[in-house]
Amino acid sequence: MTGSFQNVLAGLAAIVGDNYVIDSAPDQEPYVVDWRGRYRGRAVAVVKPGSTAEVAAVVRYCADKRLSIVPQGGNTGMCGAATPDDSAFNVVIRLDRMRRVRDVSPLANTITVEAGCILAEVQAAAAAVDRHFPLSLGAEGSCQIGGNISTNAGGTAVLRYGPMRDLVLGLEAVLPDGRIFNGLRALRKDNTGYALKQLFIGAEGTLGIVTAAVLKLFAPPRSSALALLKLQRVDHALQIMQRLRGAVGDRLGSLEMMSRSQIEAIAATVPHVAIPFELTTPWYLIVELTDTLAGIDLNEPLAAVLSEALDAGLAEDAVLASSVAQAKAIWAVRHSVSEGNKRSGYVVSHDSVVPLERQAAFVANVEARIMAAVPHARVVMHGHIGDGNIHVIALIDRDRCRDPDATAALVAKINEIVDDETAAQGGAISAEHGIGITNRDRLARVADALDVDLMRGIKQLLDPNGLMNPDKIFASERRTTRSAGAA
């Protein structure tokens, strides 16, 4: 470590304290490698500020020293957006210490939390006042609210409640120059000029660091019913959804689809998850109804729709969960897809979203094209069919991925197939995972040129030196030249 970098460490420690500046490589390991182990970077330091004022002071210090700033939540993202590059000028800022629930208002149906709060903690804080925060993800025990906001997280409840963008009322964020954007207002109606908070939602930490948020709460579900359906075709799932919406309206809370191959990957690699049903058809649909009224029998209307679906030949079989434990067992399968895929091989993951009417064509076409181009790939699929978001995953034997150049070419080939088919069906390449590192080149290839120009203009306005989470989203980004002496 050069003397100048030692000075940097001392300067950061003066702001947050010695105990909250991590500089040794072994201790930094969890923070410089992404969840999938796909990307690895370096950092001068990992810094853990304890307040918004400390975040602002760290950012001002880094901006003065021309050090790149990499905001990081729970590091559970799928696209490498929270991973530093391999330069020697990165400071990773973690908000683990900022986990306060600042306010809960059952009257206003809001909760104000700091960005380091774990999603499950927010859910629990809402439940403690008989309210419900609906965002639900497989990583909810470790992902942080700041990361959920920065990636505009989706999850399994989007059909009823919307993605994170629909759940945020107000934001507090530190800008790339250290100024604090104070938009932490719990207002349902605010038409005072531009909706500036929206800039930070889904920006993947490239425009600033979210430090706190006012989130919407809802009445908790007090009645529920869940079923698993076995289907032959994706379009049958869409017809069932149409029937459900007509019969139960917004009581339809979740509609999740998995291919047989996806469940087989989980069964083979995740031993603590049991598959509580036989695999006899190509597709499996989870349907969950909820109601805020206690004592409502939702099994009756769900059973009626399922009976109609069976009679119409839309489903081969249906299992209506008879207990909370059985429902949890079914959900455990759905929430294990990322773990199962990671254990099954080299994952080429996609996050496409297409119009509902075109999902069946998209699924059939993209699988056929991948298998024709890469016969040794194993195609698995899962996703939120009710909002058009189907994750197409190609699993490749790791022995075939030892050569980096060959692997990159293989990934590019699969990506091109998925992207072209997504565009052909009128869709977009990312519904909820974002761009990060993984999808930079794909965005540059498929995005509208004007869209990219506008995004770059916003980035240049807020971060003219390109120091805030550089080289994420955009395929290339000019940064101020620095040297160890400058640091």
C-alpha cells in the first residue's frame, strides 16, 4: 500500500472510525465479488458509514480525491451492479450500519427506513403494527432496501402491488458531489415539478446513494388460498389468469410459472427443498389469492376456477394447498430457483419482459432457437407470468466454460438469440434485474439511441466526473484520469 493510499485510509477513518474502514484483501473478499462469483474487483477500502451525514462526508472526500464510489446493499444482485472494477481507485460504501426504522405510521400506511435495513426486517416492522410491506424476494433475508430501490426490485407480488418504484413515496439520497437530496416526504400526492425521486429508483447507484426511504404499507393479508397447477402449455396459464381476474379481481396476488426442467434442476441440487408434487407435465403454475378480511374462504372461488380450467382442458391436474405448511413447501420450490441454477452449471440468465399476449410465442421460439444454436445447453424457465416477466436460463456444463474467450462467445450467442426474440415480441431485456455489468453490451445493442442519450445526459449532469458506480449500465464511460499520487 502506497503512502498516498494510507493517507486515504486515514482520511476515511477520520469520518467513520477505524473499525468501519476495511482495507485488507481477505476481509474485503465478501464485498468485491458478486453473489454469483462472476465478477471480482478491487477496492482501496470498504467503508461502513453510520449516518446520512457520514455517507455525505465520505462521498465528498472521495470526490475530492477522484476515487470511484461503489454503493453496495446486500450484494445479492444478478448483474454485478454492486461490484467494483479491478482498478486501484474504488471505495465500496456499505450501509449495513444504517438499519434504523425511523418512523411507522399505521394512519398514513407508511414506514420510513434507512437504506441498510434488511427487507425481512422491514416486513417484520410493518407486521408489528398490523401492516404489510408486500415486496417479497428469495433473498429477502439478506437484501437491503437501498439495493431494492436502486434495482427497482420486482419479486412475486408485482401483479397486485407493483415493483419497488410503485412502493416508494419519498427518498433521501447523497449525490455524487456529497450534497443530500432530501425528498423524504410521505405524501401520496405531490405534483411540485419533476418527480426527482424517480431518478434514483432503478439507477443502480449510478446517480447517487439512497440512504433512506418512505415506503407504502398495506393492510395485511388475513385470508389466503394457494394452488399448484400442472399445465401442458404457457398459453393455458394465460387463459387461466384471465378467468381468475374475472372471478376474484385484485384478490389474485401472485401467479408464478416454472418449467419442469427448472424444478428438476432444483430437485437435483438443493437437497433441503423437497418437491411436494410429481413432475408429470412441462409447466407448473402457482396461484395465490389473498384478502385483507379475516375468515374469508378463498378456497371456494379458487376451487371453482380450477374446476373450470380442468373441465376446459387448460390444466392436467391441480393441487389446492390444504395447510400453511403445504403452501410454504410449494413456495420454497419457487424461491430456490436462483440457488438451484447456480449449483447446476454456468448460468446464462435473462430477464426479458414481453406483452402478455406474446408470452407463449416468446417462450416457444426462444427455447427452440437456443437449442438449435447450442444443443448442449439446458434451458430452464421461471418467472412472473402475470406481469410478462419470464426468466430464460441456459445452464452450461462448467467443463465447457473453462476458456474465457470461448465462454464469452457462447454467452454472446445466447444473449443475441434472447434479445432478438424479445424485441420481435415487443418486449424489453430487463424487467427487474437491471443492467449492471452483465447487460451493458446488450443494452447498447438493443436500446433506442435517444433513450441512451437522455440517460447519459442525466448521468453527466449529476456525475460529471463519472465517479459514482462507474462503468455500470453504459458499455463505456470516460472518467477523470487519476494516479496514486493524486489519491
